[in-house]
Amino acid sequence: MIKILLLSDTHSYIDEDILKYVKEADEVWHAGDIGDIVVTDAIKKIKPIKAVYGNIDNSIIRSEFPEHNRFMCEDVDVWITHIGGYPKAYDVRVREAIQKSPPKLFICGHSHILKVMPDKSLNLLHMNPGAAGKHGFHKIRTMLRFTIDGSKIDNLEVIEFNKRH
């Protein structure tokens, strides 16, 4: 069993509140708009990280992380990208590929809106952890944590921080 912390849209922001949850996870996954490499460097000092770059990320971040990260976690096929859309409204950048070869878990960020929903037509689970940073229109900073045990995605928990200041 692997404990995952999923975050996105940090926009250069990292603090002890986030790092507290990093310490409790086995792996951290970041769905883009990292903002500054110091964010992922701070996480890497504590736990392994898998990440993708987002539309605001510079060449340093883009040279370290891909636009799409597809991998197996235990028996779960995972695909992380920053701009992916939602079931029935996937972004043009992923639409054809996701229909041809759907993962079991599809993760994206970008919207700053936390959303977890099944796509029954493709037999996958879609996750967007919302935004963990302070930049953007969102009022509450959010992340997700969950476990993967074999082929089972379980123990999903929403992490909310106080209103940003």
C-alpha cells in the first residue's frame, strides 16, 4: 500500500502546513503550475515526487518535469497532466489519447477547483486536487490524499487549509 499526497497549482508557494502532509505520505504527486523549483526541491528533500509542468512553469521546471507523466503505481495506471479537462469535456490536448488508451486514474490541475469524479464511459477515476498555493481566484487551498493498494484506490481525503491571506 502506498500513501499518496496529491497537490497542484502551488504557484511558488510552499509552507510548513503543506510539508506536514508531505511527511505523512509515501509519495507526492504534483499536477503542475509549480511556479518555482524551490517548491519541488523542498518536497524532494522529504519524499519522492512525481510531477508535471503547468502553463506558468519556466524552462527550469520544464527541463526537470514532463508535460505528461504516465506510470504504474502498484497495479494502477496513472496519467498526470496539468491541463486535462473533465469527463465528457477532456481538453483537446488529451482527448484522443485518453479515449484510445484510458488510464485507471487521470489527474490534472489548472482549474483551481477540487473535483473527484468517475468517468464511467472510460472506466477511470478523474482527480483534480484544486490549488495548494495562494495565487488565483480560489478561496480555500486544497490538496488530496489517498492510498493505492494493488488495483484499489481508497481512503480518499480532502485537505483544506484556512482561507488564504
